Amino acid sequence: MKNNHINYVEFKAKDLEAVKAFYTQSFGWTFIDYGPTYTAFSESGLEGGFEKTGEDITNGALVVLYHKDLEHIKRAITEARGQISKDIFSFPGGRRFHFMDPAGNELAVWSDQ
């Protein structure tokens, strides 16, 4: 994995079983469930996942970049006038945070460290 490269894309879904069946049947993607509200996919060219939501989905994609030093890249983002929308938190496999760029797009950065 390389710092600052897009590494993962995350989508929202109201029905994880339906979305898994669709992508498996249509494109041959494979899935691994991480609890009742998250499933990760592979065999798609870029790894990603679906997070279960009950909210209306307007823009369901979250682009996730990788960086080995979250504190460093978080500082760089805020110094460049980005805004942190979700502070660093742990999840199975690592830690991440979300930020808003100057255009209002939300992205995330994760680390396995």
C-alpha cells in the first residue's frame, strides 16, 4: 500500500443481502461480512465495502485513501484548510478518520497501524 493513494471505496446500502446478491450474480464479486452492518467486497478491481444505513442515500460513495501515519496526514489536511468531519476511530483492521475537502466532498483516510 502506498501513502496518499486511493485504496478503498465504501458505499451505503439499505439491504446488504440484496446488494450482495446483485453484485455476486452480476459481476462475480465476493463478500466477507463484518457484523450485521458491514460487508466488504473483492474481485472488483478495487476493494471496498457496503455499510448498512436506514437513511436516504444521496451520495452513497466514500473514497478511502491510505496513509501509514494518520496523525501526520490529519495535521496536513487541517493545515491545507480541510475540515475533520469524523475524528480518528478504530475498526476491525485498523483506524481511520473522515474529512471534508474545500469543495465539500467527504473522504476518509485509513491506516492498518
